[in-house]
Amino acid sequence: MVTGNIIVPNPSGLHVRPAGEFAKVAKTCSSNVTIIFNEKEVNGKSPVNILMVGIKCGDEITISCSGDDEEKDLQTLLDTVRSGLGERLVK
Amino acid sequence: MRCKGIPASKGIAIGRVMHYVPWHPEPVLGGIEHSEVRAEIIRYDQGRNAAEKELDDLLSQSLDTSSDRREIVDAHKTLLLDEAIDSEIRSLISGDLFTCDQAIDQVYNQYIQEFSQMDDALLKERAADLTDLKHRLLRCRQGLPPGRSLQDLPEPVIVVARDMLPSDTATINPDVVIGIVTEQGGATCHTAIIARSLGIPAVLGVPDALCHLADGEEAIVDAVEGVVYLSPSINERIAFEQKQKELAQKVADALQYLHREPVTLDGVPIEVALNIEAPSERELTAAAYTDGVGLFRTEFLYMDRSYPPDEEEQVELYTRVLRAYGSKPVVIRTMDIGGDKQVDCISLPRETNPFLGKRALRLCFDEIKIFKTQLRACMRASVHGNLWVMFPMVGSVDDIRRVKAIINTVGRELDEQGIRYCQNIKWGIMVEIPAVAVIADLIVHEVDFVSIGTNDLTQYTLAADRMNPDVAEYYQSLHPAVLRMIRHLSEVFQANGKHLSICGELAGTPLAIPALIGMGVRCLSMGRESVGMAKKIICNLRLNDAKSLAEEVNKLPTAGEIEQALQVFNESYL
């Protein structure tokens, strides 16, 4: 299992659109994906569960992957978050 | 071809019939056998695919409309395809042998509850999305098409339906819905109240209306006599167009009295107050020509939403109304739910007899958190105006004392939190359960005021469901028993110097007003559409004549004879 931290850049945090985008990418990963925030651990492939954590703009989350391709998967997900999860980010 | 029904909202409509058959979720319950699991999973998959296709269709349709709508549909799609929800549903079907509907219902409800309890406003909204989605999914699972809307219609229509729920009537656009006909219902049901407030002619309780009145056909709704004509002849059309003009004239006539002071010819002032629900601008500006709000119904706050209204939302609303009415009393009725007003945000027991069941105040005693929230909001808002609060479905002095204990608790809590509230709030009750009328002399010492809800009082006194067209003939609003109760209450409350009003339909019924005044009633609260006519009657009435009428009526044994006497009086006054 590997983990990585990242700050969520999205202006409205991980609301339904970016949560959906994250889950979409996570589903393409063969690893199990969890997001850890505020002592809560949720299934990263379920937008509803991501939503329930209530991650806001600027919050730091930990992404955890475990599986055969865990390193590659983690990198993919970190990149996806960094690039804004399909949203336009205000610099 | 003509059908008869109950005239519920006066007027005449001439137009085309549109069938309105909305779908409300009725999940198929019960369990399944082990052998049925595979088939049930297939049913679920089919339902989910159908729902997905509907959303895709919506997306491709709205290419040129607001991006807001697209975002919502997109979000719904994301939620629909959520793998956690999906796997939980599947496991309930295959592991716990649930029907797919029950599995969908349970899983979605769990998430809906969790979201609705979140502090973040955006996240709370997801509860509404999930509720919407759950309905769509259940509907698709049952293979039913989406319903028609009552808002954007290409041309004005006469809506014909089996029944209408408050969630349906809330969407009515009076510019396109020019008439309403339903198979269920009567003169006092929610549809009737909404139709009257929107000025839409309505005939309800028309058996098999959907069968007799074909979709797309021309019809005339005569909501004066309570008759609906299908495919009218040219002559019928001309005759009714004339009647329409005459009615419009009468309405314009009554409007002349709108801003007059309601005082009888011999100088007796009668308070004319307003019944309101979700207050529109017009209802707030009505403060200029009414003596206050005699009934502020608050049920709408709890309808069509997955979570009950919070304290802040209620404080804001009550404050707005109190400010609009200045020093004039605003009587807030605490939520009167159960009976014909089912809601999503509170789990109501399925009762065989909801009108005799756990509704209104009884429900509030159980749902104490929701009740206290409403009381807190009322008390916090009270500093902004002249607040009176009344409780529905009170049947005994026990009920009143129980409520008072809760009020005291809430007051203490507010005191501890240093939150101000008015010390002079008037606390009263609705008179709807006959027991209260019978022990009026005992009740009068326990309350600051009462308001008679004649709709329910009549139904309980005469043991006739006011929404069941089959027993419409037994629901007699002019029954001598009802009038005598009103007279008795009026005498007791006048003798004790406490305020009494009538807020049921009878208060705004032109025929009844003189007799009510003659019995001693000095405050009538009604829908905005009735104010003009009520004032016209009051301003042309002599108290002595009203008293004689009341005495005459008191001796008559049947509602029919009473109605006749009132008609004669009415005509002699024209």
C-alpha cells in the first residue's frame, strides 16, 4: 500500500462534480483506492462517499492505493487532483 | 356529455382537457425467494439503465438551456452510477432477499438522512438530489414514464386528474392551468384551497373524471353549479362565455369593497383577517386592507423536502410576515401534518384513519425536536410584530397543559441562551375536535384565544370525511349542530372577554356571514379571494337583522332549511 498527500485546489472543494471526476479516474485504477481526511476513510471510487466527508478547498487529503499497480495508480490520482479534476482553477 | 361534482373554487373555465397522472413513489415491498434473486437483480439493472437513459436524454435535450440544469442532471448521473450505492443495493437483494424497490428505498434513504443532517448547505442539498433520483429510479424500475408538468405548457388547459397532492398543486402555473377537475376531494381539501387562492375554477369529487373527460377534448368547467361539460355545443359555449362575463363583473364589484373598513350599517366593527400559506407579495401587502393574519398555515414548510426546515429559515419567514403586518395580529398555526398532507421529511405512520390518528399536535408531541424548533423560531421572531400562536388538533385541557409545559421549557432555554422574545405572545388553539366546543367553559380559562376550524369541526361532528366524495351529502357545513357549537363558543368567549375567530371555509362563505355575525362572531379569517365579498356583506348588514336571522336559523332542524333561510336573507339584501 502506498499513500500520498495533496491539497485540494478546487474552489468549492470536492463537491459532486470533482468528486465524480475523481471516482471516474479511480475506477480505471486496478488498485483499491481510499481517501483519508479528518480521521475518516472512504472508498475513493464512490462519489457519494467522497461527498459525505465534506472536503473543502485547501484541505489536505491523503490518497491511499493498494494493489499490483499501486505506485502508478497513486501518481495518476495525485496528478488528476493537482490539475483540478476537470474544473477551471483560479490561480 | 356532462359530469357532476362538488364546486370547490368558483368560476367558469372553457378550454381543452389535459390528463394529469403524476407518479408518486409507492415502492413494491415484501421479500423475495432465493430463486428469484437473479430475476430481481435484472429488474434493478433494467430500472437503473432506464433511469440513466432518461438522464442522458435530458442532457442531450438541454444543450441550449441553462448550464445550471445540465450540472444538476450531470450530478444526478454521477450519483446514479455510484458504485457504493449500487453494490449496497445488490447485496440487499441477493444477501437479504429484499425486493429491488425496497433495497433502493432503504439504501437511498440512509444516504438521504446522512446528507440532510450535514451542516454544510451545499451538502445538505444533495439530500434533495438523492430524493429526486430515488423517485426517478423507482419510477423507471416500475416502467412508468415521467409525468407532465403543470408549469410550462404550450397552451392553457383544464387539468383533469384522479387527485392532486400538495406537491402537485405547488407547481401550478395559473397562467396555463385555467381549470381543475379531480376524481377525489371536496370543497375543503388542499386542492380546493389552492385553487381558490389562485382563482382557478375547480370542480372536485367527479367520479371517473379521467374516463369521461377525454384528453385533448374541449370542456367547460362550471364551478358555480359543479358541472363539467365535455365537447360543449356552440350554444353552451356562448351561454357560458356570458356567465363568465357576469361572474367577472361580480368579482370586480366586490373588489370595490376591498379597502373599506368592515363595519356594519349600525356601526359594529367586524374584523376581517387573512388565511395565508407560503406568503406571496400580494398576501403581505394585504396587510393594508385586512385586520391581520387569522391563520398562517405552516405545513408547506415541511412539504416537498427531505429534511425539515431549520430554525433560522423559520425565523426569517415569520419575521418577514410579522414585519409586514406591523401591529396587526399574525396567528401562526403550528404544523398540522398527517391526514391529507403526507410529507417526505418526517416519517409518518401509515394509518388506516389518518384524520383520527397521530396528526398535528399529537405528532408534535412525538417529534418533540421539530416541534421545539418551530416554537423557538416563533418566539424569536415575536419581537418583530404582534405574534399569536395556535395549536391544531387540541382535544382536551390535558393537551393544552402539555403544550404549555413545552412552551415554558423552550422559554427557559431561550432565557439561558440570552435570546430575547416577546413576553406578550398570545397562545391559543384551533377548535376542530368537537370535545373542545362541548367544554368551552373549561377551555376558555386555559387559552388566550381560539379560532374555529369549521372544516374539520364539521367533519368530526358529522362523522363524514370531508375529502370523500361518496359521503359529500353528509358533510354539511350548515348543519344545526355545527352552528350551535359556533354560537355556544362565541357566547362563552365573549362572556370571558377572550378573542374568538372563525378561520375555516365558513368564515368566507357569503351566505353564512350574516348568521355568524348574528350569533356573536366578530372576527372572520379567510382567503384573499373572499375578502371583498365579505366586506360587501358586512358593510350592508344591520346587526339586528343578523341577530334575528341567527335566532331563526337556530330553530331550524336541517341544513337544507337553514341554507334556504340564508338564501332568502341574502336575496333580500341584494
